[in-house]
Amino acid sequence: MKKWIVMLLIAVLLFGSVIGFNLFKQKKIAEYMANMPEPEFPVTTTAVQPENWVPAIEAIGFIEPNQGVTITTEVAGVIKRIDFESGTTVKADQPLVTLDSDVEIANLKSSQARLPAAKAKYERYRGLFKKGSISKEAYDDAEASYFSLSADIESLKATIDRRTIKAPFDGAVGLRNVYLGEYIQPGTDIVRLEDTSLMRLRFTIPQTDISEIHLGQEVEIFVDAYPQIPFSGKISAIEPAVNFQSGLVQVQADIPNSDGVLRSGMFARAHIILPTLKDQIILPQTAITYTLYGDNVYLVSKDEKGDLRVKQSVVKVGERKGSTAHILEGVKAGDTVVTSGQVRLSNHAKVRVVESSALKVPAETPML
């Protein structure tokens, strides 16, 4: 009996010591947490100053030439002469390719040789008919023969002229696709001709933006080949009808291309410049936290003790351009906004402003 009592006392002591140790540990942890200094999170900030903002309507499209056509032939034949080199500039009506026309020229000479006799016969019969010496039928036959032969001559001249393929307008030719002595069929592609002195960009915008655009409005165009160079143009045409299926309207902008750097088929981004808005709130996009519940920023201010603390503010974001965003609501001039380090922040968190160059945009984008 005494043995069981001793064992019970030992068990009580063991459990009591464990419970006591846990209570002591929890007390010390609570004391440590109570005496632990408040965490201070490092952030970078920016002071909000009113700036001018130039809004723009964004659109995409493809560059087209002022005029462009693939030169082909209307008739079949053997190429007798090629009067251009690939990649050169040609003038309007300049011969490009001449097809063999020996047969047509011979037929023309034959018809021209018979023309004087037919004309003389027609004029002689006309005089005789007026005198009543011949019948009306004989006169009509002579007249028909003369005018028919004249028409045949004009037809042969047109056929010969059609076998000389000319440039329809001034422009630059591409790479020729035919060779001297080659037999070509109607519709054969000979070379591409384009007038690139003025380029055009066709793009679409939503019908809700129609009131913002007008003829002659300035447009900035960017292409991937020259990403840092804006090309200036102006709206030259607006489609009168809106596509009822998509709600989009087509717009055309003319872009001067005197230096010839723009090429047809280039993918381009258009910025339709709208009137400048003065004294607007502009923030780096890194300052904005985008969530499913709305967009917000952290504003920095001092509390009664002089410590820097943050307060979350819901903002309304307008247009975004590059690394900046136009803020419509939620921030005012003079506010200090956190630009980095928001991940660990919450309302009334204590912060410390630090300097960092991590958010600076590099002069050149590194290659992957």
C-alpha cells in the first residue's frame, strides 16, 4: 500500500513540475513580447507634386504604304527586256519589263500598209456616191473596211503597248521574281512596287472614344524596330460606320516617311494625343497595390510621438503610361506615398524611410 502511495506522489510531482514549467515559460514569453520593441519596416517613399498629364488613346495596327501594288502582266509572253534593278527607285510610266511583241509589230505594219489604199477607196467611193454613180451598199462596204482597218491598227498598238509593263506611280521596287527570257502567264508576280514617301496606319478604337478624336489630330506611332523613336502623324480619315458586332470604328493616320525607315507590314502602336490635363496626381505604378477588392496605396504620416506610420488609402487609377499611373481619387498633392516595401505593411504599421535605387528604370533594358 505504501508503495502505491509513493508512486502516486512521484507522478503528481512530475506532472506538477511540467505544468509549472509550462506556466513559467508562457509568463516569460509574454513578458518578452510585452517588452519587445515595435517592428519598423523599411520603405521608400515619394512626395506627391501636381504634374501635367497628357492623356492618350492607345491602339494597335499595321503600317501600310501610301500606294502599293504587285506588278503583274495582263498577257502571256517571253520576257525580252528588264529595265529595272531590285531595290531601286522608279518613276511613273517607266518601263519595267518588255515582252516579245515581234508578231504584233509585224501585224501592225501590215495593217498600216493597207490603210492608205483603204482610205483612198473610201474617199473615192464617197465622191462617187454623192454623184449617184455607185450604190449605197458599195459605199457602205468601203466605209466599213476603212474604219475597221483603222480600229485594228489601234487595237494592235494597244496590244503592243500592253506588252510593255510600266510603273503606275513613283516608288521603290522590291526583289524581282522573273528573269530574262522567261515565259510568263497573265497574273505572274513580277515585283512589288510601293510609294513609301507617306505611310498610313489603320487601327480601331472603341465607339466610346469617337468623341475624343477628329481629323488632323496628332498621333504618336511606335514600332518594334525603333522602340525609342516616336513617329508623328495625323488622323486623315475616320470610318463613318461603327462595326455593330464589335463596337469598333476604323481610323487612319498619315505618317511622313521621308527618311524611309518605316516599312509596310510593320506592327505599330498608336497613341492618339488628347488635350493636356494640368495639376494632376501622377504616381509610380510600383506604389499601387492591385487587388480583387480594389487598388490602394500607403500614405506616410507622423503620429503624436513623431514616429512614421502608414495608412491604407483606396485609389481610383486612370490611364497608365510606362512606369507611371494617373491617379483620379484617393491621393492629394503634398501626400507622401510608399513606393516599395508594401508587402509587409498593414494599417498603422511603423516604417522607416530608406534610399534604394532598385526602382530606377535602367537606361537600357537587359537582354534575356
